[in-house]
Amino acid sequence: MLTRIDQVNPVTRLAAAMILTFPLLVTLDWVSAVAVIALEVVIYLGLKLRMVAQRARRLALRSLPFAVAAPLTGLSMAMYGKPDGQIFFSWGLILISEQSLSYGAAVAARVIALGMACLVTLMDVDPTDMADGLAQVWHLPARFVLGTLAGVRLIAHLIADWKSMQLARRARGLGDRRALWRFATLAFALLVSALRRGSTLAMAMEARGFGHGPRTWARESRVGLPDFVYLLVATTIVGAGLAAAFITGSFRPIWTVM
């Protein structure tokens, strides 16, 4: 992260995302999650100081789903979490206490931290580069990797098909009413189109020998010093988050909560 991001192998960035989610698996507190989020954002924006505003806007837009999901997840934990301490509200099965509010804040922060870890490390990763790394560095089966890559590449076609079908139905006067029915019929038509396109692509790949015998790669995927630095920075961020939780006394092992 303190190195040029384009020099880091995509599989290293995937490994860094796994490392950054480690605090979310061992502790249920909001301090470590907030510390990890803050360090991720600072380092991500600092990669290119001249593009801080542009990168901040892109990160904010792509993190909107997590910003919406986090409060909802935290609210459910606050209402139904294990109660302890002062009771603030009680009605039926809903019991909001001091401890449940703490759990709710921790869960909400964990959702955002998880999303930010994936966004910061994997944003703008080229699928072909990722497939090269998975096959050559992690030595995953080439048939599985190439099939997944083909599926990812088809997502753009699905989006284009959806828009084309919407325009076609509107041109025929079928897209102005009954939004729920319109969505269901469009989704079914898109499913049929995806199955047909996938079958055609699978037969084409089989005919060209994909997945049969040893294969070569057009581009060599390597790991080096930038990858080591990237993983070192990710590990440092995790250590800083856990240290902040220990120092503030908020560290709460997940196995003591469940």
C-alpha cells in the first residue's frame, strides 16, 4: 500500500484482504474495526495525493451498500443481543441494554470494515490478471480458474442485455405499469439468455481445448518485493487495530460472546 498498487500481484491483494479481516474473526469490539477502517482509508487516499478527491468520491460511492447494511445489522444486534448492564428499552422480545448497544456498534463497524477491506485491496483489479495469479502463483486448477474468468467477463454482457430488454419492452409499450411483474419477466428472460450464452461459451471453450492437458500462459504472473511490502502493511494495520482494542480495554474475544 506504500508501494505502487499496479506493481502488486492481484492474488497478493486478495491475501491482504483476508489479513485485514482477521480482527473481525477474533474480537467483537468497535475500536479495532474503526482503527482498521481509518488506516485503510488514509493509506488508500495517500497512494496518489494528486487524486485524493477523485479517489475519495469513488470509495464513497462504492461503499454505499455497506454504509446502508451496517446500521441495519447493528440495529438487529442492539435489539436482540445478549443483554447486560443498564436496560434502556424493553418490549416483548426486544431488549436494548448497555451491552447489546455495544455489540450493535461493534457489528456495524465490522460490516463496514469488511467492506472497506475488500474495496481498498481489490478495487480496479483486472479479472485476467487475477486469473493469471490464481493459476500460476496459487496453482489452482486451470479449468476452474478459466471457467470463473469467463463467467466474470459475462457480467458486462448481462448488464447490457438487461438494458436492451428494458428499452425493447418500453418501445412496445410494456414497461410503464406493474413494476413488480415487469421485473419478474425481465429477470426470467435474462436467466434464459444467460443460460444460452453460458452453454455456447462452454462449447466454444471445449472445442478450443480449454482444460485439456497442460497449458501455457500468455502473461507470466510473479510476486516480488512490492507484494511483500503490501502484505507487511496489511499485517501492520491489523496489529495496530488489535493494539488499539487492547489499550482501550475494549478487546472482546468472539468465543466469549457466543
